[in-house]
Amino acid sequence: MSDENGTPDTTAGSTAPTDSGGPRPEPLRFFGTSWVSHDDGYAARRAGVAVGSLLAAAAACFVLRFAYEGLQIAGSGAFVTLLVVVMFAVCSALAFRHTWDGFTKRPDPERQASLRGLLAIGFIGSLLAYFFRSLTEAPGEGLHRQEYQEARERHERQAGRRSGNPSKKRRRS
């Protein structure tokens, strides 16, 4: 059980009881555990994530356009307008890269916390990373599949060393 919210621990290495007694796959956002065997509407979910993230990014660009027009109406000057545009472009590029890297390796929690503001400003980059990754796989599927395979192999090695019921072992005299 997770101490924070009382939900079961479902990380890839979790050895909570399952039908086979092995580790359970970690659920992905929007996909649950359908990424393991690509069932339960996996393809439709991937298409939905791709379309949804692209629509959200387009809507966000539309909102940012209003902000840009607000700067033009306010007459804040070309320098301030340029700074705002460059800030959103740089933050979006950094957020894209950070999100993209998060699909292949676990992010460092301290670095994640320190970049929270930058990632919030560059949310369009994160949405675009979700869109492009969902064209090939569920976002984060490769990382979770690798961790799940390692946990299964570790479980097989440990289960292979055990031989029967230890209480039925003959004692040496």
C-alpha cells in the first residue's frame, strides 16, 4: 500500500499478489495496463491521446495568441513582446525535451521540482511531446515495459531457486 494515499502499490516491481504470483505491470495514464498486451482498446486510446494532446496544444496556442494580441493592444513595445515570445518558445522547447526524456528514463524528483515553473510555462511543448510519442507507442510504454520485463525476470530467477514447500523438507540428523 502506498503510504501517501492508501492506494495499492502498483509499481513495475511490485510483488503484490496476482494470478501468477509475479510482479504487476504499472498502469499508464489513459491506458491502465492495456499497454502490456495491447488489448482493451489500446489502439483507440492511443489515437485518442494523440488527437487530444494535439487539440489541447492547438487550443493553448490560440489562448497564447490572445495574450500576444493583448501585448500589442497595450503598446508595451517590441522588446517586451519579443521577450514574451522567446520565453514561451524556449520554455516550450525545454518542456518538450524534458517530457520526451521522461518517456525513456525516470526523471529525478529534485530536478522535476526545480523545473516545475518552467514546465508550466512551456506546457505546449509537453503536449506536443505526448502527441508525437503517442504516434509510435503509449507515452512511457517503453520505459514501463523495460521495467516490467526486468521485474518479471527477477521474479523468475527468484522463483526458480525455490523448490517446493519448505515445511516438507527432510531434516538431517
